[in-house]
Amino acid sequence: MGKIFEALEKSKHIRSSDTVENQENPFSGDDQRQMDTIKESTLPMEEADLDLPKNLSASLVTLTKPNSIEAEQFRLLKNNILFPEKGTPPRSIMVTSASPGEGKSFVSSNLAVSIAQNIDEHVLLMDCDLRSPRIHSIFNLPQGPGLSEYLSQAKPLSSLLVKTFIGKLTILPAGAIPKNPSELLSSEQMRRLIHEVRLRYSDRYIIIDTPPPYITSEANALVRQVDGVIMVIRHGKTRKKDVEDIINIYGREKIIGVVQNFAEKRAGYGYGYYKYGYGYGK
């Protein structure tokens, strides 16, 4: 069975790896049972008495400000993904930006939470920004081992996955900053990891937080392995040409949409979602 997913279902503090029926499968039976446990034991957010942990980042607006316009915008973004006008929903989504500081981790974290709040969907949030990881701090998690150790040291995935207080959201943190992030993320082990989670379980979404493609090559290594890409742009800062260049590099068919972050508050929202760009900087 699928190692990765087994790890997701195994315990309250998930961390997984599988080895089993064939060499293509990077996961093990214990990991599969882990993932199944998680799936069966969780309730929709609306049915749970959710106590937010202390020191939770205020940027998690879907939790800290659930009735805000910003949180509602993430629900709209979620619905655009889960219920596309054509075709099937993208199960693996890469979230990136043209340059640092545009809010990609803010978007990927809130999108993951919003999807996990649904009744049927489960989410794996992966921090693939191995140079400057942020996901663990947003969720107030201790900085421990993660994806880096899975790829470089063959650590069991089940020992690295972290089950959050949002029952259906599991996080694979980045782990220690490695010397060779590009090589790790372009490895066969990484390809098998995404392939296993993406194809084996129909109710599992994978959100991948990646560094800007202009700064590093990691996003370019991952884009071929995902169903779609969300571009995060910063209102008044991101240049239209930069976004157009990235869209041309990845292919227009890969771009699910563009999220405009740091929009003017007087416009009535904290950010906006657009099929292709809007309100870029010059």
C-alpha cells in the first residue's frame, strides 16, 4: 500500500515512510495504517470544539478571524479549486511567488486550513522552501526534522509528519536547511512522494509551499509533478512582466490562478483571487 498515506493516518504526531510491495513505493504498512487512523478519527471543523493553540500566528486568518473578509476570500479560493468550471479538481497544488516577501506561505497555509475545514477533504501541507522555511512558525510548531531528513537520510515519513489540531490537516515541515535543496527536491524520492499521495487517495489534497523560481531552481523541479500552480503577487510591488515570464515558463495550462496579496484595505479585502493577474506593480 502507499507508505506516505499510511504515515498520514498513523498517529497524532505523524511522521511516515513506507517500503513495500514494489521498489516504486517509498512507503510502509505502518505508515498506511497511520494515515487511515487520521482519516477515520477526525470530525469536520464545524462539529469540533476547536481550541486554538497559544501563540498561533495572526496570519492564519482562516482560524484567528474566521468571519473576516480575508477568511471569506480563502473560502472562495478553495471553492474555485474544489469545484472547477471544467475538468477535475487539481489534487496537488504548488504555491509560489515571483520574489520573496509576497506572502506565499500565508496563502498556502490559509488555503490548506480552509480545505481541511471541509467535511470530506484531507490536506497534506508540505514546506518545500528548504532555504527559508516558514510553515512551522506559522503553525507554532517546534523546528524539528522534516522533508529534508526524509530526502537526505531516508528518515521514516511517519516520524516526520505532524498532525495538527485541525484534524484533517497534516504538515510535513521542511526540516533542517540542507546544503543541496535543489538536488533533493529534484530527486526520484521526491517524485515518488508526491506521486504516491497525489494518486493513491482521492480525498487527499497536497499543498506545496515553494520558493520563488527567480531566486532558486526548486520550484522549477517541482512544477512538472503537480496538477496546478497558484501564483502569489504583492499589490503595488510585483511587476507584471515577472508574472508573465513565470506563466510562460510553467505553461498557462498549469496556472490555476493568481492571488493578489496586500491589496488596499479600503477596497474591501485583504487580497483577491484572479484567473490571470490583476493590479500588478509596474
